Amino acid sequence: MAAKMKGAQILVECLKREGVEVAFGIPGGANLPTFDALYNSPIKVILTAHEQGAAHMADGYARATGKVGVCLATSGPGATNLVTGIATAFMDSIPVVAITGQVRTSVIGNDAFQEADTIGITRPITKHSYLVKDVRDMARVVREAFYIASTGRPGPVLIDLPVDSTVAETEFIYPEQINIRGYRIQASPLIDRAAIHRAAEAIAQSKQPIIYAGAGVIHGTAFAELLELAHKTHIPVTTSLLGLGGFPETDSLSLGMLGMHGFEYTNYAVAQCDLLIGIGARFDDRVTGKPDEFARRAKKIHVDVDPSSINKTVVVDYPIIGDVKQVLQELNRIVQAPDTRAWLATIQKMRQEYPLLYREKEKLLPQFIIQEISELTKGNAVVATGVGQHQMWTAQFYQFNRPRSMITSGGLGTMGFGLPAAIGAQFGRPDAVVWDIDGDGSFQMTTQELATASKHKLPIKVAIMNNQHHGMVRQWQDLFYQGRHAQSEINPVDFVRLAEAYGCVGIRVEKKDDVRPAIERAMAITDRPTVMDFVVEETEDCWPMIAPGKPHDQMLGTYETLKQAGGVPQHRRSDPDEEAKLSLG
Amino acid sequence: MSERHTISCLVENHFGVLARVSGLISARAFNIDSLTVSTTEDPTISRMTIVVDADAIKLEQVKNQLNRLIDVIEVQELKEGQFIDRELLLARVSVDGRSRAEMESIVRNFGGRLAEADEDSVVIEAAGDTHTLDRLVEQLRSYGITKLVRTGRVALEKQ
Ligand SMILES: Cc1ncc(C[n+]2csc(CCOP(=O)(O)OP(=O)(O)O)c2C)c(N)n1
């Protein structure tokens, strides 16, 4: 008979077998046995400043590595503090396992000290959840949780552990087999060949096709297959915000990002296309605008692992349910290239006519700074962001070439995500250069995690686009609320001194000429975090933009309108204007 | 076009599953007519019969969303004419000496019975498909229904 072990030890044993190297969290009454069992284990436990930080770190770790991120919190307030982070991971389909403490089984439901109905609170924002009332279920539950989090359409799974289930003892029997009869991905690993053939037929007959790729390409590690499809068929590729990095933006067939703040020519191309090939993307409303108007001339193909994504917002003609990688492999095997020469020439013309533009102003502009960061890191950094204008400018002006390099909260749009996500990413990829391009509003929602970064001497670089505003809110107020700035101004903060207080290097930059040297200086610092306070223009707007409910060919802040307003136009540097771009070669 | 559809699900028979299913349905703003849960021949599995008011696209979404739940083992839409469905109805109806006999004959016509009777009211018990029970309720209305309860639909596929 195997020796008996405590529930918490069984948990740790199972985490080890899942290959967990690091977990983020904060201890408290209800999860002390878990922290105690981790104390002498090979798993590195990172104390965070706030549980929201722990959840975002687990999320950032998962996005940067493709592995499951783990976070830990105590019952009650610890668990409720995780909620924003879990919801963020859920909306973007990120594999995270959250392990929470819970009050003793015998007092559950009695409003005991630090009791919250964690399973109930998180039910709509988890892929699945477990309450372990019996220590004999521990090993099976942990095994299943990791499996569910990381397979199919990934997502967060929560394990709620009443204290008694972590201190009770039982034999440790590792479940070699997983058998979850209601979990459908096991039942249907087969791909639908007939549907793929019909889609291939539609591709061969199209004249103006576009591939619209989303995060599914990254989760499903299908970048090579996507590249092959694009090159084989000469079909240009646009990505969603979360799809950035899934297709190299240096590639001549890349159209960058589409949607609300997507490129002007890209949105025009989408409005004109006759076939839209959605791959691992969910037709989010920030992409489609008004669903009936979205790519209205086009037949639509939609490849997705999750059947519930299909026909959810936009009705498609060729649904293909299946693992994106497998589907693309089969498609690549049979697909015939349409003649897209005329179409590529049209797009190329639009690209030259409607480049991404901003006008020089007296003060520093975030677009310029982000472009400089992109160039100096050669597009090879892992870049996390907050939410707002800076996030959209990062999507526009940083040239993403590699999968798992853009770490941003797309679905939930969680301000405060950037710093902890960057920390998680750096733990997962110690050798990567990790940036957090942040707003002064977003950054101040989780600033305290500088303590975590500093303690572990992480060389992350935080670049704050300090416009002393909730910039994106201010922009909408200017556009739609007659410039009434209701609570969108932010009190100035001395981020350099703040950085120093946490043991980080602080650098303030106010002039254009200082930008490059400052970035270079930050990049040379490898033994602690650097916080760069870029004091930028307060009223710069993020263009172009599709106003809510408007179609893709009626954008605001277009090239024409900006040009008429005067000033020195600056193009996105990475857009080569030579003819070679978008050629068939 | 919006129509009534009957969905039959097999789910894990453990704690919290009903909350997951009903939570999902309300969070997605699907219109639900009735939902019943009961045990099956297998004690580890329960059957939920859900009647929703939805158009074809919405219905597809309900089924897909239900399928996403790990605790849902199987989701099946029961198509018109291909299943047997029943509900149980209990109604307290006011009666006087004259109407009591009429009442009894109506109830007998519907294959029901009086579950309880006293001086000025009776409790009627009847089982049948939704449509039949709707008709029964119509006929009872003029007598004065003081309380009404129906179980909601349970259904089984025909062979
Ligand atoms: C947690 C949270 N609260 C509120 C919002 C609404 N919101 C969206 S953008 C934004 C302003 C962001 O300001 P900042 O981080 O400074 O970025 P900027 O737009 O100035 O670049 C706000 C308040 C949000 N997305 N997340």
C-alpha cells in the first residue's frame, strides 16, 4: 500500500507532474497548507502584491509560453481579487489554473470568516471549476483541470480547496488515464474533410480573397501552416488584435490589423473582398463593427475549434469545426491558388494611397516612441500592454513578427494587465526581452507589482505613455460627448521617483531626440526593471477609427482628413513603399 | 422565426450542474420556457429537458453553448413529431353543486382525475402533452382557477 499523503502534498505532486515550474499568489488562512507543501518543493512560488497581479502573471506566462499558468489565492477576498484576472483569461481563451483556498467543508454556506462562494462567482468566467470536498478526488481533479485548461479552446479552470481537503490524508494514486465523458474534444479529434474541400473550392474560385487570422492560430501553433497557406495561394493576411504575431508583419502578404483601429487600407480591402477566410478568430465586434455590414460582399469561411464561435455574430457560408493546425494541413494539401494578381495590385495601390499617418506636434508622440521601440528591438521583444490608446498604437506601430509576442487583453480590455502580464511573460521566458507599453491610467491599476518585478530583478522595461489622461476615454468624449472631459484627466505622478521607491531604474523622457538614447539605455539594464516615463502630448487621438456601428469603409481620422489638417506626415516606417511589396515573388 | 424547441440533455448527476446550465442560459439571454431535471436509469446521470423559444440560429447557439459545458454529456434536439412529451398539471378550481358534475366530465375527457375535493373547490390532476393541457386550462378557466402549477415538459425520443 502506498504511503498516505496530505491533500496539499498530493496537489504539489500533481503540479510537478504537470510540469509546473512557477506559480504566482498570496497565502492566507485557508491556503496555508498549500503554501506549506510548496515551501520545499522545486516549484518556484512568486509572492505578488495583489491577487489580480497573480492571475495576470499566470495569464502572461501562459500567453508567452503556451504552457498552463498557475495562480494561488486564499478564500474570500483572495479569491475575489482573482476575478478580474480570471475573466481576462477567459475572454481571451488562455490556459490558467487558479487554485483557491476555501473555508472548512463543514462550515461552507455559514458565512464563515473569509468565506465567499468562489465557484458561484467564477462560474460564468471559467471553462470549468471544481470544489474538492474529498481528498480522494484531489489527484483526479488536478489532472483534469490542467487537461481541460490546455486542450480544445483553452481557458481558465478553478480548483477550490476547502482547508480540510488539503490537510486530510489519503493514498496518492496518480490517475494515468483521463476520462471526462462530457468533454467533447476527446470525442471528435477528426477533421471534416468534406467541409475543407468545399472551402478549398471557394478559395480556388475567389478573385479577392483575404485571410482574417485570430489568436486560434497562436493557441493552435499553426503559424507555419498559415504562412504556407498564404504563400501557396497568394492570399493576403490581416489579423485581429490577438492574432498579431501569428503572421509576420514583415511578410509582403501581411495587411496588419483590421477593425476599429485597424489600418485604413486593410479595412477597405476587407470591405471589398469577395471571400473572407476566418481562421481561429471569433468575429469580435471590435473587428466586425456592424455584423451585417462586415465584409458584406464576401462569402465567408470560418475555421474554429469551438463550435459555439461559429455563426455567433456573423453568419458564415463555410463553417469548418476542428483543430486549426490539422484543418490548415489538410487545406494546404488540396488547395489550388486563385489568381490574385489584380487584387494584390489593388491593395498595394490602397496601401500607398492611405498609409498610417500621424502629424508631428510640439510634444512627444506615443506613435513615434513605439516605432522606435519596435525598431530598436527589431520586432523581437515580447510586448505587453495596458488598455487604451497606447494599446492600439502598439498594435499599429510595433511590428510583430513572432507568435506569442503580443500580450494584451483583447476581449475583456482589462486596464492594469500590462505590468503583471509582462512579469509573468518574463518568468516564462527568462531570455526574452520583455516590454510593457502602458498608459498612465492602466499602469496605476497594478503599479504595486513593481515590487514583485524588483524583488526578482526582472529586466522588464515599462514604457509609460504618460498623457495625464485616460486618453481613449478623453478621445471618445471629444468625439461623442462634446469634449466634456468627465473624469478623464489623471493627476500628474512622478513615475521616476515611484520607480526608484520600488528599487527600479526611472528614466524621464520629454524630447524627441532623447527617445532613442533612453530606449538604448533601458535595454542595457539587465539586473532590474526600468520604468520609462515618456511625457507625451495630452490630446493626441488614435486614428484611424471605425465609429461604433459604422461600416469599414466609413472611417474617421483617415489619411485624407489628417493630410488636410496639415502638419508633417509620418508614415509607419515598416511599410516599405517600394513596388516589391505585395508582389507575387 | 422564433419557435419552441425541445432540447434533451444528459448531464453529470452532481452538485452544481443545474446552476451551470441555468446560469449559462440566463447569461446568454436565451428565452427559456421550461426546464426539468430528473434522474435516469443510470444513477450517475441526470436528464434535463429544456424548452426554449428561439430562432434557428439562436437554437444552434444554445446547443453549442450547452455542449461546451464539461458536465453536459450529450445534447439532443428533439424534432417535432419524433418524441413523446408529457407534463403534469395540478389546478385548484372553484366549484358549486351544479358545476361539480360538469367538471368531472371535462377532467375525465382529458384523462385526468380529481386529486382532492372539498365543499367549494377541487384539485385536478392531469398529464398530457403541452398542447392538450393548454386546452384543458382553457376549459377550466370559466369555472375560476385559483391555483395552477405545471411541471414543464419531459420528453423521450420515439423509437
Ligand atoms: C479596469 C478598466 N476600467 C475602465 C476601463 C475603461 N477604459 C478604457 S480605456 C481607458 C483609459 C485608459 O487610459 P490609459 O491607461 O492612460 O491609456 P491611454 O488611453 O491614455 O493610452 C479606460 C478608463 C477599462 N478598459 N478597464
